[in-house]
Amino acid sequence: MEDELLIYVDGKFCPRSEAKVSVYDHGLLYGDGIFEGIRAYGGVVFKLKEHIDRLYGSAHTIMLDIPLTKKEMIQAVLKTLKKNKLKDAYIRLVVTRGIGDLGLDPRKCSKPTIIIITHPMIALHGTEAKEKGATTLIAWVKRDPVDATSHEIKSLNYLNSILAKLEANVAGVDEAICLDKVGFVCEGVAENIFIVKEDEISTPPVSTGALPGITRNRVMMLAEMMKYRVAERNITPNELFNADEVFFTGTAAEIVPVREVNKRVIGDGKPGPITKRLMREFNRIVRDPKEGTKIA
């Protein structure tokens, strides 16, 4: 099945085994490009417009002119899903600076490369993490600040996150948590993070360098609709250790409870009631056509 998947590359569809980019592509050579991870549930692409808006925002910041309009990009994503007959899928949309030379100068890249990969649904975290909670540690590597390669931009340079993930792997825990340059909690390696304390739900602001997550934003709206107090504010590691509940959010992750941070048990060591309620409600809304774009 996977070998038969068709990949969109610059307006053409080719089998997965034949999908290629040039070794001179600046996305490969320098991480010079942007991406979005998107999910489709039951024939509805969850928050597709918002993902496309964020993609073009990232492109604007790095002065990358995408040769498709937003409407054309949406249609390209939907067409790729239809070609592969996928209604439940993970979608990876990549735009690189394109083919250049071995120098850094972006002016040598005449045309961006656009890639759309659609794949049967994947889970970033397994069933055990969802049901029992993930184990985590605070990584030594700090999140890149907003005046550097900020994760506000979903660029192809994810070395900052990979270093933290390597540390988590070596330590035998599920995930790492990154701090910002002054020591406040920022986010996971590929997820936003929330804490719950006395029924107030808090998440770090994007000023820490955290991604303005689409799932993060929807979960905040969902929590407010459920009459919880929600705050964007700086969070210290001490607050993280002593939270009643902690959870991650992200497109691939959805909502994942955290049961342990640096061997400190969070709450009673089990997914908390607010986290579980948010998980149930989020799982309910993702298939609502009002929350996204229908494939057919």
C-alpha cells in the first residue's frame, strides 16, 4: 500500500519510490524551507485553511515566494488525498527554496520546490502514552529564541528539536521538554505544552520561541468553552513539577497526558480529569466539517 502512494512534487504525481529532490536543493543543503504537518479525519482535513495560512506566514518571514496561491495549495492537498484514496491521513506539506548551488545565497535558487506527502494516519505517541501518560525530561538544549531560528517559523531546520529528542531517547523517556533562553518552559520537541493547577490551564506564550500551534489554539478555545480559566504566561520548571496535570498538544500528537517530568510524578501519576475531558471533546470535534475542509 505505502509503495503505491503517489507524491505531489512540483505539480506532478509520482510513486513514492520515484519521488526525489535534487542534491542541490537548499532544503537539503541548508534546511532552507518550511513545512506543515496536517491531519485528515473521516474525510475532513482538520483546520486546513489555518495550516495553509501559517505556511504562507512562515514563507513571508523567510522571504520565500510560493508559486501557488493559498487556494491553489489547498486544492493541491485535496487532490493528493483523492489520488491516494485517503480519508484518514497524515499530510506533510513542504516548500523548499529550491535548487541552487553550493553557496548560501538564496538568489541562486530560481524556483521553490513544493512537495505534498499523504500517508495513512500515524500516531506520534503510542496507546500507552495516551492512556497512562508520557514520561519526559527537561533537555539541556534550549529552544531557539525569537530573534534566531525561532520555532514560530515551521522551518526545515529542526536540529534544535532533534538534539532534545536524542537526549530523551538516551534517557529512555518518551519525550523531552525544552526551556527558553532564560529558563522558562517553552514546549516539547514537536508539541506545545500545558499545565493545570487548581482548575486553571496555562501554556507558554509564543514569546518563548514556542510554535503558535493550531491544535494548541483550538484546545485553548475548547477549554474556554468548557468554562475553564485559560492563560498564556511564563511557566517555571518548578511549576511544571508541581502541576496537578500536564499535557502536550500537536497535530500528530493530538492531546497526550504527561505523568512524569525528570522523575517527578505529576499529580497522582495518571492522566488528570481535565486532560481526559479535553481529549474526549477534541476527538469529537476533529471530524466535524465545520472544523476543517472536506476532501470530496
